[in-house]
Amino acid sequence: MANTPPCNSALISQLLPALDHSPAGICLLDLQGNCHYSNLALRRLLHQSDSALPPDLFLNAPLGSLLTKHLLQLAQGQQQAFSLSQFRGQHRQQPFSLQLNASVLHDEQGRVCGCLVLVIDEQQYHQRELELRQLSSAVENSGSAVVITDIAGRIEYVNSRFCDITGYSLQEVIGQTPALLRSGETDPLTYRDLWRTIRANRKWRGTLRNRRKDGSLYWSLQSIAPISNEKGCITHLVSVGDDITQLKEYQSQLEQLAYFDPLTELGNRRAFRQHLDSLLEKSSDQYRALLLLDLDHFKKVNDTMGHEAGDQMLKTVANRLRFCIPEQDRVFRLGGDEFSILMEQLDSLDTLRERVSEMIALLSQPMEVGTHELQTSASIGITLIGIDACDNSGLLRNADLAMYRAKRAGRNTYAFFNHSMNTEARRTLTLEHDLRHALEQGELHLHYQPQVELSSGQIIGMEALLRWQHPIDGNVPPDEFIPIAEETGMILPIGRWVLEQACTTAARIRRLYGRPFRMAVNLSARQFEDPDLILQIDQILADTGLPGEYLELEITESLLVNNFVHINDILRQLRRRGITIAVDDFGTGYSSLNYLKKLEVNQLKIDRSFVQDIPGDRDDVAITSTIILMARQLGLDVIAEGIETAQQQHFLLQQGCRTGQGFYFSRPVPFSQLQQHWT
């Protein structure tokens, strides 16, 4: 049967072209159930798009009689529409299961003449229904907050996650706009960009600072997309948001770790470089300075009291620096016990000096660490930004050179950078490099200075003094290379070698001449930090066959200031072996009678600075006489250094000093030359 309507109706004839292009399956049935018309969508559904469907297609189905019954009721006016589900059948050997939704048709005289049937593929219908249920369930149970609004922004739907995040219920937000979440802390430009993007029919993605119902703030990562109809007009908006507050806090913690020192909460090295770079980008008509600060002897606090005490000291130092640094300036911890300060808006160098002096004075004040009261000091190097250098690395290098100049000047002070330091630094680096090979290449050797009995001029001992004959520079002064050896730790192997050589020479003298005497050797502070020091000395004495009473070890007063108990215990063990202990350069360092009376020593050596102007200088005469008298009262021997005249020898002898050394008797010379004096 051709596609002709069952009713002679002009309205139906006009609708047929539209029906034929409908995406839904549609057909027209007469009151007997014959199909007079089927559109393309229905024919495709039943696999017959090339021609009209058989008129009796639906009548031959198992539910054809039920269809006829409903059509009869339509004809009798008992109903206006009906639906049949699970209407199954077969066409062209293909099974079908349909849902028929029929509505009555009238002719031009108003008589019932048939029905228009909307045909739905039940399999597709159930599949779509399942997909919709799944989609609805997915949206409802999503881990993201989902909001659907109309084009005016009025909320039509929110899922449960939205309610969980914001604290609002569905009933409270329906008809409202998302503006109820605004906190006032999101940049207005962000909202402007949001609406400009959406109105351009594009998706917007960004971060908003929102407010919950209880007033608390949260960060939301939003993705907002427009929904358009078939004409391309925006009808709705869909927003998907995630609460990223914890992520933001984690990012903040990472930033804190990246730019701040966790112990002191000061800016770290990265923050320092960033801030210094920003300073270098700006010009200023006032002085600006970079200060590099290093705590003096901090390692000994860690070694003797533990890292917890060291950490507490670093926190206290950081708090004191914050206190004395003006608000516009910044302080950083670069690592270990090293801090840096960036100072701006300095009207003069005198102002800078005053602030640094105040800083040093404050840091030197005692501090409570646990149950102990500790005292520290700081050495500070200063370089002027934009004057001494205009780059990050150059300024740091300058400040570092100045800081080490402050340390060499005695610590607990500051030093300004000057360009001569670069020459000194290159010289130091060269010497450090060459010194590492000097021992193995035989460039180090010992000279010996006799120690004589002042009353007879007889040699009763000698002091071993280290010399370095550089292959290019010649003789390098000890006060130039020994501090380098101390600082780098090379003093440990060098010190052992000196002790071995001196004891070997002493054993040789003992065998050759059999005369009682002592060999004096200087020990550095770094050697006392070596836990194997006692074992080394025992081994050297055993290897050389030298009795302990032939060896004298000299220490400096500064060694006694830190960890007195530990040092004194080592000295006690050395004295038990018959070794003489002498305090070298006495009077120039931390001279404490309280320490001296407890100290395990045998002898004091009067420093040459007190001897060189006697008997003409009354102050030196008084100091020297006092040291000799004090030593006698404490039962200690005295030896004077730097004797250069007979008058000095005579004065010292009169005061009760029995032993001395100096150029008056002999300069330090190789042992081969000293043998002539010995004989």
C-alpha cells in the first residue's frame, strides 16, 4: 500500500513532509489496523527504508488482536489514545520489539478515521533509559560538585557533593544563583573573564575562592560549560567544581619548604637569591648592603651538646636577628650556621656600622639552651650592593671573603670587602691546592730552635718548627699556610708527620749524646678533636723508642676556652705517660687563673710580645714578672720566648725564669746546623 493517509484531511497532508523528516518513527493506521503511512525513521527501524511497509505488518503480530480492540474503542469514542508496550513481531526475518503510542485522528467532518502512532524501539528506549539512569547516578554520586543553571544563572539542579562541600541543601539553592557562594576574595577580573568566555560559547576553567554556608572559605577548581540547543543558542550552564583547599594548603607547604628554612622560619638560600636579584634590578640613591654572618665555633656546640642544642641556638640567633633588623630589611638562613642579611635605605656607612655593631653585641649575649647558658659570637662580612659588585655570585663571593677576614681578625667582629681581598683569596686558593701535595712531595721540613738554660747557656731542649719550601714561591711563612692547614683539616696528617719527625730526631739525639733534654712540638686545636690522638702519640713513641719524658707538647690558651673538661682529660692522659705539657704564648689569649689552677700542665711559655721590650718597657716588665711569680706559686716552670739581648737574659734570670729561647741563642735552623751548637 502506498504512503497515503487513512483520512482525507488537508491538515494531515500538510504534516506528512514534516513527519517524513522526523527522527522518531511515525505511522498512520486506519481503524482496522492497516498501515497507510510510515516515515523514513520507522522504515529504517524495521530495516525497510527502500519502500513502504506492508499494510498488515502490525495486524500479523502476536498482539495484533489487542491492537484491533484498542482501535475499535477509538472508533466508538471510548478513548482518545492508547499505548502498547512489548509489541513484538518479525519483519524480513528480523525480530522487533516496539512501543506504540497512538492518538486518534479525525477527518474534516470530525469523524474518527484512524490514528497517528509514535513507534519507539523498546531495546533502544531501554538502553537510553539505562544510560540516562547511569548518567544521573554518576552525576549524583560524583566526587565533584555539579550545578546546572538556566541562562540567567538560576540554579535548577545540584548534586549531593555540592551540598556536602557548601553545606547548602537542594531546597535552599533552587532558584538562587551561584553568587550566594561568593566570598569577596576572588579577583573581579576572574569573574569578568568567566562570563566573557561563556558568552562566547566556550568552556571556562579556573579557581574561585568561595564561602560555605557556615562562613568558612574554600578553594574551588571550576569548569563551567554552556549548553546550546539545536539552533546554537545557549540555554543552560553546567558547572563542575572540586574542593582543592587541601591541595592549596599542600602547595603552600611546598612553597614554604621551597623558600623558607623549616627550623628558623627564615627565608632560605633560594628566597635570598630571588630577593637579591630583585634588588639588583632596582636602582637606589642610598646605600644597600649584603651581610654574610657565620657563628663562631658553632660546630663545637653540636659536637659537645648535640644537634638539639645546636638547633635551639640557631632559633635563638634567628629571633635576635629579626629583632635588630629594620622592617624593610630581610634576614635569611643560607644553611648550617650561616645567615645573610640584605639591608636597604642606608643613608650612610656609619649607619651601617652602627647597626652591625648592635647586631654583634646582641648575638654575643648569653642565651639559655635547655638547662645550659651558652654564649656565641658572630663574624660578619659586608659588601655594598651595586658598588662592590652588581651580580648575585659576585656579591656573595665578596661577602664571603670579608667574613673570613673578620674571622682571621679574631672573630666576633665585622669586615668590609675591599678589592685587595680578591688577590688574597686567589693566593689562599693556590696555597691550599699546593699544600695538599706538599707533604708527599717532600716540600715540608722541620727547623729546630734551641731552648737553653739561662744561667749556663747549655742547650736543654729544642722546639720543632714547621717550614714549607714552595718550589716556586720559596719559603712560605708559617702564619700564612698553617691557618689554611687548620681550616681544611690538612693539619691532621701534617701534625702527625711533624710529631713523627720530631720524635725521630729526639731519639737520635738521645742515642748520640745521652744528655737529658726535651723535644717541644706544637699541637693544634684540630688535633685535639681527633679521637685517635692518644693512640697516635703512643704509636709514635713506641716506633721511635723515645721515652715520654723527652717529649714536650705545646698548646695555646684559646684551646682551653671550649670544652675544657675534654681537653684537660686528654692532657691528664698525656702527663701520665711522662710527657710535659706547656701553655704556649701565655698572656695573649684567655688567661684565666681559675682554669690554670685546674689545668694539667707543667710549664708556661711567656709570649715574645712581652719579652721584646724588656727591661725598657715598664708594662712588659710588670707583666713578665707577674707571670713568673704566678707560675712559681702554682708550681709551674717558665720558659721565655723571643730573647734577643743579653739584658733580656739577665733580667729574666733575676726574676726567676730559668729557661729561654730566641735569636740571641739561635734562630730556628735545620738539625744538621744545630748539631754544631749541640757539640
